[in-house]
Amino acid sequence: MEVATRGFQWTHVLAQDVIFWHYEITNECDVFYPDIFYAQYIDWGVGGTDDSGDDEGAYNTRLDLAFAWDFDGIGTPGRWGPVGVAGYAFLESPGNHTDGLDNDEDGITDERRDSGPGQLIEGQENIRAYLGQHYDLQNFERFYGPLELRPAYRAGRWWTGDENLFWVGFTDLNENGRWDPGEPVNDDCGEDGVCPGDPGYTGADRGETDGRPTPGERNFDATDKDESDQIGLTGFAIFDVHRYELIDDEEDYRVFSQALPPLEDILLEGGAISVCSSPLALFHFRGVKLSASQWLCCLLHAISPVHATWTTRHWLGKKRRCNRSIMPTINLPGLQINPV
């Protein structure tokens, strides 16, 4: 098992307290793994590493977010405050388009990023009628916003393979049924994703300005992560630091494969949290991608700097091993994040 990891951080005021992680997990052998569990073990140290005994945590599956805070809002040493809130969010996770479930709670069941263009539906009334029969419109609008603002709905032309109504074909200003120079191309750029007027444009390619989505065009299939029924956050646990040392594969598998506990049953006050996105099926010589972010939010009127030490271990648990598998461990001790 190969894991490629990249971390990103920016100094911009809106992102300076966030670290973005991108993972590519590849099965490099000829063994099929039906249930890989991707998990993060996080020792937050919210309020200081000597003050983790009163850390608490919770989660939100709609946001694919787990977060932790300090119970009394007082940090050590020096009894400073207020103490900020730390979180971990799945920004992208593998999808499951065969289980008949709406895993990402966006009102669409079993969407996928290789579905093709699907069926053309024209007219806003017809689009709304189709969605009413096949979607949960309440959840759809909660996730994406009002239907009236979705680009394909506003255009009155929707290809059902563009499940979230994001792709828009060229605008036929003179209504002659074909694209003419000067008319907006919108997303109908062809398989290279480069539109006329874009840097690097070398001429028309397959699918350009044909009025139907083509793989490679923006906001469609592979280029639109929301056209995947992402499994997101599926596991969460909070416990005392060192209760699990991540050296016992069987115990780790048991802990990280447990279903999400009801929020009212979570045992609060613990210095460490695990979050999980699973199960993932890895076929022979195939891979999956995950993106996540860790963040620390400090209240604007904080009078003292907050120093949070995050020690993160990336763990892959599995029942069977390939003789070429690698179990990577990445330690980031002493990483200090100083919100302003």
C-alpha cells in the first residue's frame, strides 16, 4: 500500500490557521482489499499540552467535521484565555455509488464522477419535476443552495449526468442551434478543459461547443468532486491520550471501524480524538484520493497568543496484507500554530 501525502499552508488571514492535507492511497499489488479504513489520530492539546484532561469533542456528518474545545476555556501555563477551537474536516473522500444511500447528505443518491452526460431535460418546470421525483430537494438545497441559483437550472438546459446542475453549455444568443464566434462558451470547452480565449488554447477539440458535457470539461464528472457520493466522516471517538498506542493492529481495526456513536452517548473529556472515513474498497493497482483540513480558530478578542501542539499520526488499518504493503507513519511533533 502506497500513501503519497502533501501538506499546504498559506499566510493569508483567512487561511493562516489551517493546514490542508492531500492523500493519494494506492494498492500496488494484486490483492483486493474490500474494507480499508482511513483514520486520523489527533492529540489536540487544546489549551496547552498540560491541559488536555478537560478537552471535549463532537462531530457533524453534514459538514464531515470533527472538532474539539477546552471545557473551561482557560489554558495553561498562566491561565490565559479565551481558548480557541480546533477541528478536522474531510474536504474530499472516496465515493460509493452502489450502496443506495445518500452518503454525503446532498439529496442525491449514488452519484458518480464517470456517469457520462445522461439525459437532456429542457425547461425549468421539467427540471424541477425530474428533481422532485429522483432527488431529496430539501437536502439538495440545504447542501447546494436554492435550486433557482443552480447554473443549469437558470440556463433551462440540464444533462442528468451533471448531477448537481453545475455544468452549462454554450449560450446560443442568436438561437440558431449552434455556437458562433463571440457567443459565451461557458463550460462547453471540450475534453482538454481549455476554452477559446484561455491561456494555452490551441484550437477546438472533441466536445467543444457541442452543447453536451464531455469528460474533461470543467464542472462535470472527474472535474467536479461533488459529483461523487462521498462517504465523508464515518467514525469518531474521543479518549484519553495513550489509551490506544496504535501498535496493536487488531485493536486499532476494532476502534476505527466502529460506527459513529450518537452524539448524546459520546464520552466527553479526553485528550485525543480519532476520525475515520471508511470503508474504502481498493482494487488491484487502483487508488483513491482524500483531502482534509486541520484548523484552529481563536476568538478575535483573545488577549494572549494560543500555542497548540498537534501531533498527528496517519494510520491505515486492514485485515489482510499484501507482501508489498507499506504502513506509513508521519509524525509532526512540535508544530505550533499561533492564531492572531
